[in-house]
Amino acid sequence: MLEFVSNNISTINFILINIALGLSIYITLATGLLSLSNAGFMAIGAYTVAIISTQSNIPFIVGLMAAIALGVALALPIGMLVLGLRDIYLAIATLGFGEIVRIIALNGDKVVHLFSQNKELIIFNGAEGITLTYRTPTIMLGLPDTTWPILIYVIVIVYILATLHNSRFGRILASIRQDETAASTLGVNVVHYKLLAFVLGSAIAAGAGALSAPIVRVIDPHNYVFSRGVDILAYAVLGGMTHWVGPILGATVLTSLPEALRFLKDQRDIVNGLIIMLSIIYLPAGLADPRIWGLFKRLVSFPKRERVS
Amino acid sequence: MKARLFLFPMIFMLLLVCFTAIDVSSATAESASSLSGEIPIGAVWSMTGAAAVYGSTQKNASELAVEQINQSGMLGAAKIKLITEDDRSTKEGAITAFDKLIKEYKVVAILGPTLSNSAKAADPIAQAAKVPVLAVSNTAAGIVEMGDFIFRDSLPEMLVQPNTIKETKNKLGYKKVAILYGNDDVFTKGGYDAFKKALNDQGIQILATETFNKNDSDFSAQLTKIKGLKPDAIIVSALAEEAAGIMSQGRQLGIPESVPFIGGNGFNSPKLAQLAGPAAEGAITGAAWLISNDTPGNKAFVEAYNKKYGANPDQFAAQAYTGVYILANAIKTAGSSNPTAIRDAMAKIRDMDTVLGKFSFDARREPVHPPVVQIIKNGKFVLYK
């Protein structure tokens, strides 16, 4: 088991990061918002950590906090601007935001040169991106010290989402998803809760981006192109959007399968596509479909009932 | 209560999926201690994703070279076992592929990865594990600087372009040029940096520097501005698709044929002449390899490649093919499949006969071999004279 973990540690790292990203889009989807800005916020988080750690000696944990704070600070005004839009229009607006972030990262140094005296200053380094120095991770309690922060981060998010799921807040989000108008007639401040969900999702994505920086190490704009946003959406679509277990399942399956199917060489992406297609046709509510789990539960609890009778 | 009942089977299933999914492929590669049995060598190519065009020819060429080496008995009783992995043109893919090759397959050396930024993300893993890496297509700066186990046989743009500028300047005698480059791609941006430096060193005036993005299709604004400045030549650092668009639109806008397009490594694709048609005539580019090269074994390589895959090899194929031969040569000289011994033998390679010409590594593990300048004539690359 330990050997298995150490042999596949980079795959496990990426699974955990993708789970965090899947959860970040889940919270907006659970509110009925199709927001595709997560790749953009991930870029903000990753660049924040990368710039802080290359330009100063501030410890990583402070960089992570700064990344999440910046994510919240940007998500608030942007959320106020775009959350008046619905459905596909919201998707287009948030997609635009992701592209703006990418293009700023690409041309960031030109902007810096406008305001700075030092015309040779390189911070974003355009298409080549920022390369963090490699450090051999030390093993702590069986896991490298680069994996622990991500694992803790995912556990904290899952704990928060699990607590929220059956709380007043969680039920309000579900009510907005199911019928926005009906929810507002029940006295729910729809605008307020939508903004809250958007900010929460963006903060989670920024944190995930920040945590991915020491692992990917090369932070360039190409990491955060449109297809990254689509990948994140796929985790939630495959897993299901009604329960927080959904994106965890989706991200785990979609990240580990290509590794397991390495023997299929360049054909292995077909399997991912096939799985998403089949799940959309036969399991429209995702892998975490409450009906499947209801069935599973009945099978498991069946002998118990017999014992009672 | 209901929620909890619903939760536990889910978490259980998650763990099950997670652990069964990654565990199915476990390989048994015995690492040979002397020159016998199978010597596992890893190769990481971008076979899917954005760089798949380059990765597929690299895969073909490396497999051809391994086949030839194993048939020829170059390594005596030993055979090379090439383990090819796809990195999906992503850094994450390259990192997991390196991890798998080193920890699970216990490879003695790694070829690749295709892209420079993937190399920057993944190579330190091999450096830390003391497994030599031979890059065959990374042309950006900062590759061999990552450590003493990192080599490359692909001439960086910083070595190729000064030669291109020098040769073309001597023959065409141009004094002022305009530059057009893609600024969102490491490859084309690196080419631009190299050209800029070479032009400054040669004292050539740069009239204008214009940029575009990958997948752009309209370059008329940039080209109109350049046309108005009347440059003697136009330097283009672009991948084949964009370069073709720039050339055909440039000629349509009336940039005279006496003003040549001079390009970087991105021009080195047979696709350029196909896409741009007559507009590509006379385009000049610096390269590491030319199909009509008169180098040892080049003709046989082109023929064997053509026979096996039904297409002509390009520069990337030639460099990957050479890479396998360099590794085999190092293994043979070292007389061992110990990664550190291979590294030491590779660092000592001087004047080796390859399809790229006489090949040496310098003290920084950078490649040394003569670059060529080529020109498109009748839709084909020929040596620029």
C-alpha cells in the first residue's frame, strides 16, 4: 500500500487538485449557475503563489492565504457584474473572464513596465511562464510534504460542504437551482445567495490553483486555457451536481483512468469521452445519482430487515 | 441518519475506484546490471493534444531506431526495450509519465518530453532520481541548466538563428527588417528572442516588431504596417499554420517577392509549403537537419523511415532518431546499463557520426553540430546557397 502510494504520488496529487477544482464548480452548479470562470481563478491562485515565492521569501502558507483572499476580492465585483445574466449568457461572460486572466498573464510584463521604472523587470514572463525551483519533497507520515497541504485542503472543503449540504444555506442553494422564482417568493434573497456561492466557488478554485503551483512548478498561461475549464466542468457533470460526492467521484475517475489506461497509448482519451457520453445518456444525474445509492442502500440493508422480522 | 447511510457506501466506492483504477498496470522490468537482457529506456512524447503533430513523428523515428539497433546487434547480447508514454501535451502528463517510467519501469534513461515547458516541469524528477534525460526537441533556454543529468540533441534557437541571419545577410545584403512573431507560444517567443539578439549583434536595423496569437487567421493589420515601412526582409517566428497565413496574405497585400520571409524552427514542417502554396516560394529558414543532407546514414534513414511509415521524416524525426543512437552509443561505451555510467559516457561523446552530422556535446551538455539554412524551391526544402 505504501509502495503503491509512493509510486503513484503525482497521480494522487493531481486527483486531489482536480477534486478541489471539481468541488469549486459544484458549488455554483448546485445553485444553478453555469459559471466557467474556475480555470481563471485557478490561474489567479497559481500566479499569486508563483510570483510571491519567486519575488520574496514569504512562506507558502501566506501565499496560499493571499491567493484565496485575491480570489475573493476579484470574485465579489465580477460576481456583482455578471450574476444578473442567466444560463448560457452567464457561461459566456465567465468564460470571457477566464480568457482575460490568461491574456493578462501573457502580457502582464507590458502592463508592469507601464507603471514601473525598471523596464527590464520580468514578473509574469509571458508564454514561458514562471518556473519554480525543484525541491525534493521530504516524506512525512508516509506522504510527501507537498501532498499533505492538498489533502488537508480537500478534507476541509469537503467538511464545509458536507456541513452546508443539509443546512439552511444548502437547502436555499438547492431551492434556487430548482426554481429561482419560487425561491424568491419564499423570501430567499436570490441575488445575495448566488453571489455567495460564486465567491465561495472562486475562492476554492484560487486555493486549488495555489496548491497546484509547487507540484506543476511551471506556471504558464497555457495551463489555464479554455479546455482546462471544460475539464473542470466534466468532473462535475460525470460525478453529478446534486451532492458534493459527485465531483469527488468525477474528478477521481477522470484523472486516474488515463493513468490506468496508459497501455492504450494515444487512444486512451477516447475512454474518458465514452464514459462521459454514457453517463450523460444513462445517468443524467451523474455517478452520485441518489437513485443508484438508494438502490445500493436497499441491497445492503435488506438482510437487516429480515433479521427484524 | 439517512444522509450518513447514503454517504458511507459512496466514500467506500470512491476509494475502490481510485485504487483499482491506478493499480491495474504494473510492469515487470528487470534492470539489467551488465550488457545483457533488455535495457529499459523511456520515451515521453506528446502523442495527443496540441503538440501531437511533433510527438507522432518522434514516436515513429524512435521506434525505427530501436528496431535497427536491436537487429544490428550493436549492443551485443543486450536489447533496448523502448517504453513510450504519452504526456497529452501537458505538464501534468509529463510529470506522471516521468514518475511512472522511473519508479515503476526503472528505466535507465529517458528521451523527451516533446515540449520545453513540460521538460521544465518533469526533468527535475529524473535529475533527483539520477536518471539521464536526453531532450530531442526542446529548443528553449533553461533546459540543460536544470542539472548534470539533462542533455539535449536539439540545437537551441540561440545557436541556429545567428547562423541563419549571418548567411542570409551575406548573400542578400539586407540592412533593415521587420519582425512578426507569436507571443503566446514558448517556441515562437524563444525564436523571436534569438532573432532579435542575432539582428542586434549583426547591426541590422529592426523597423517594427509586430505580434499575433496562436490560431489567428487575419494578419493584414500587421502586414499592412510592415509593408508601409518597406523592409528589406521580414523575419517571422511562427508555427507552420500561422506562417502559411502570413506569407499568403503578405503576398496578396502586395509585399514584393524581392522581400523574403525568413523564419525560425516553426517553419521546418512540410506543411508550410502545402498550406501556403506559391506564396511559400523563396521562404528561408534555419534548421538542424535537411532531408537532402549529405551526412552519414542520412539517406538510409530517410529511405527506412519512408518504407516503414509511408512519409518523409522531418527535422523532429531526425533528432529523435539521433537521440536513440546517442543513448545506444553511450550504453555501449559505458559497457553498463547503470544510469550514472550512461550519463558519464554520454557527456564524453565527441564527433559521433549521426544523421545530423558530426555530433558532440559541449561542457554544458548542449549539442554541437553544424546547422543548415534552407530555402523553399518548387514546394520543397533545398539547401540555401
